[in-house]
Amino acid sequence: MADDRPVPLDEYPVHQVPLSMKHVATGDRNAYDRCIFHVFDHTGRALLILGLGVYPNLGVTDAYATLRTGDTLHAVRASDALGEDRMRLAVGPLRIEVVRPLRRLRLVCTDDLLAYDLTWTADFPALWEPHHLQRRGDRLTLEGRRFVQAGRAEGVIRAGGAEFAVSVEGWTGTRDRSWGVRPVPGEDGGRLAADHPTEGFHWIWCPVRFDDRFLMVVVQEDADGYRSLNDATLVRPGHRDRQLGWPRAEIGYRSGTRHPERAVVHLGDARTPRELEVEILASSPLAVGAGYPPADDWQHGTWRGGGWVDHRTYDMSAPHPLAAYGVTDHSARFRMDGRTGYGIFEHGSFGRHDPSGFTDFTSTAP
């Protein structure tokens, strides 16, 4: 018999539906609530990506951290049974402490392969991203509510015998918080999946921190270029958020791949056009180590038994076969309006994408 007694979070006036905070308002197995952080230096030496998630209807919580430095990617992943205390954000050696909501967080990993102790501080208020919806035929497969934020980090990262002193001056931090419904492995898509195969997917997610402003760009397009997600917002403290129109990206891909080496994102309108120049610094495919599809060694929300912890080191000197079919996070230097900023150019393009000239899943840049 299920134990349906109140949980600690029920003490607080945060309920949205007449249920215990132990439960979510949907019975969908794919319900999730998670975060991702990026901490990286401004020269491309190190790119740390970490996150933590809960999957209430699967009874699972998990976390991960990857560090790309040179041609090496270190990864730590942990999974466990979801407990009652939802304010304890810890799985195995990985934990996140909310010091001051929406302002300051502590990020910790105590693993022998990869360890860090960082204080992440926001420089700008959190910004809502567009409500994200995806359907396969008549079925809602993804509905996410997300906010994004940019700031800085201080502390230390250790891995592979190297130590990185993370400072306010030479490092940037971004983060994303999302919750809703998102596909978790282990489910047969049935007839709708068979009748509506994925032809292509094109994605750009781009938070940029300048000294005095924050820019967020997000674009999702189908195989024919139909845009299902679109936003470009400039945040300046003391000013109203400014919408910068319909982003149009010109991406220079490495020949024979879909790996971006540079890009220009056109923003604004005919009266006040803007160009966001993108210079890639370091790259980390989310399917390698971080548990995002189509990872073949571990994916978020999958049950590995209580107290599961895994450590891996990947050689990135040669292209990883899964990287071409998933999203890659690139730390980058950005230039716009005479200013230099730093952020993440997250990009995924697989399958057909007519605007880019890609015809199928094997198509690459000339």
C-alpha cells in the first residue's frame, strides 16, 4: 500500500492543486522538473555543464556533471530513488544548494574524477522563455515552462590532475530551469510515432551575458523551416525588456559535419538591424556524458537502482558518433553593438532542414 502521508514541503503555502506536494498534477510518466548550469572560462580552456532532475511519476532523481578541457571530457552521473524532501537537491556526490532563490546558488561535486565547489551568482533577473509545446500527431509529447538566467561563478574545479580557479573576471555562468512533461526513455510511441516520424530538427538556444545587459535567443524549426519556437529578448536593468524580432542565423559549419565554427545571428528589424557575431570557444555534446538523447550509456530519468554512481572519461579528439544526432553546447564569445559578451551557443541540427540545405540524416556541410 502506498504511503500517502504529508511530506515536508506540504508545510509551505505553495500548493497549486488540491494534492500533496509529493504528487504532480499529471499522471504522465514523463513529468519532470530539472535544471542545467554552464560554467566556462573566456578562453575555451574549460566548459563545465551540470544538472539535476526529478521524475515524480517514475520515482527517480538524478544528476550529472561534465567537464570539457582540451580533447578530454570527464563525466560523473548519479541516480537514486526520489525521496520526500524535494528541497534537498542532492544525488550521490552531486548537490545544489539554493542560498538565495533566483540570486545565488552553491554547486558542489565531491567525486574523485571530477570535483568542484562553486558559488553561482546571478547578474540579471530570471527571464521566462516561450511556453514550449511539441506534439506527435494528436499527442502532447513535450510541454515545458522554463526560465533562463546569466551570471558569474567563483570557486574551484578539479579534474584529471588539473585545477581551475574560477573567478568573476574570467568566467561566465548561465542556467536554465524547466519543468513540465518531456520524453523519458522506455516508452513505446505506438501508432502516432510510426505515423509521424521525425524528419528533421533544428535548434538554437543562446543566452549571452554582456557587462550591462543580457540577451536570450531561442529558435526551433521543423524540417521545412516552419518555426515552432521563436524569441529574442534583450534585458537591461532599469529598462523594459526589448524584443528583437525574428532571429535569422547564418551558421558556418565545419566541412563534412554539422559542427558550427562560427555564426552570425541577425536581430532587430529593418529600422534597427543588429548582428550578433558568434565565435565558438569549446564544445560539449550533451549526448556524451550528460545523459541527453541519443546517449547510449545513460539517459535522464532511467532507473539504475538505488545509489548508482558512474564515472567516465571520453576521448574527444575524434568526432563522437552520437554527437551528430543530438544537441551540442558551445561556450562562445559574442559581439554585438560594439560590446563583447560570453555565453552558450547551444545548437542541434539533424535530419532534413530545408533552409540550411540539409536533405536527410546523412547530409552535412560541403
